[in-house]
Amino acid sequence: MPWTPPAWATQAGPYASTSAAVPPAPTKSATPSTAPRTRTRITAEARSILDEFFRTVTDRPTAGQKHELLARVQTLCPDYSLSSLNNYFSAHRKAERDRTDPYEREVRKSLFPTLSDESIDTLNTILLKRFPAPTQELIDVWVSMLHAPACEISAYIAHWRALGAATSSTSSRPSASTSTSHASTSTSHATASTSHATSTPRIASTSRPTSHA
């Protein structure tokens, strides 16, 4: 039979410790960990819609274009959000910049040090594409929008026009192979004409006999 202490031993006396009577401090309950955010999965068909728009239309869609594009994608992926769409275009623009020739980037930085890559992309893909010959008033608007010096914006526009003129003149100039082909053709025609003239017999002239009275 187990031993049971007497009642007087369990009663708190004047010298009894009060530590047992103090309730323990409430422990802070562990906050549940935030569940990791899952990325919105997109089907291959929906991604092809975005890729085609990025390649053939623009890499910087307007607000209206974004909502139209989002509506098309959501027919295939209902959970696809506008923030995911913005992330798509931002990531693809960065990938395009990373694929740029490092030498070309260095030339840009040396010629136009205050123009960021984003500003140059905006000039190339949106502004100059729609307005290849901007007025001074329009250039002033671009200056305030891109937060860049007016002289550098004007210099880049002149640089862009010069590159376009050089490209068009190079493409319109006949190549060396084409010139050689034309020369060979002309030579063959000349040879054929000479051969034809040599092989054609000369018709002897016949004189009318004189009549004797």
C-alpha cells in the first residue's frame, strides 16, 4: 500500500515557499509559419500567347494591352494575375538586355552615360518606333518622362537616325557577287554577239550587167 503523507505536511505554513503557488508565465504560442507563395503555373499554350505578343507587338504593353492580353491568358489559366504578367515582361526585357553584345553596351555607356538601359529600350522600341522624326516639343516630353538631359536625348536620336541611314544604304547597295554576275552576263552577251557576227556569211553584192547598144 503506497505511503500517504499526513494532512499537516501538505498544508502551507508561514515559512512555506510560495514558488509552487505562482502560476507559470504563459508561453508565447509559436506563430504558424507563413506558407510559401506558390508561383502561378502557366500552360504552354498560354505562354506562347505571351511570347508571340512580346516578339511581334511590343515588349512594353500599355495598360489597355495588358488587360486584353490578361483576358486571353486567363481563358487558359484562370489564376494568372496582372502581377504575373508584369513579371513576365520585366524578366524578358532583362533577358533581352543580357543578350546584347557587351561591346555595344560599352559603346552606349561611353556615348550616352546618363541614359539607362531602360531609357534606351524605351526610345528604341516605343518612342522612335512610333515617332521616327519627333518634333522638339515631343523631345521635351521624352526628356521629362525619361529624366534624362535634353542634349543627350537629342544626341541619341541623331545617333539612331545615322545608324538607320547606314543600314538602309548598305542594304540597297548591290553586292560584289551580284555585280560580278551582271558583268559575266554582259560579257557572255557580247561574246555571243561577236560569234553571231562572225558566223553570218556576207552576202556578195551583184552588179547589174550593163547593156551594150
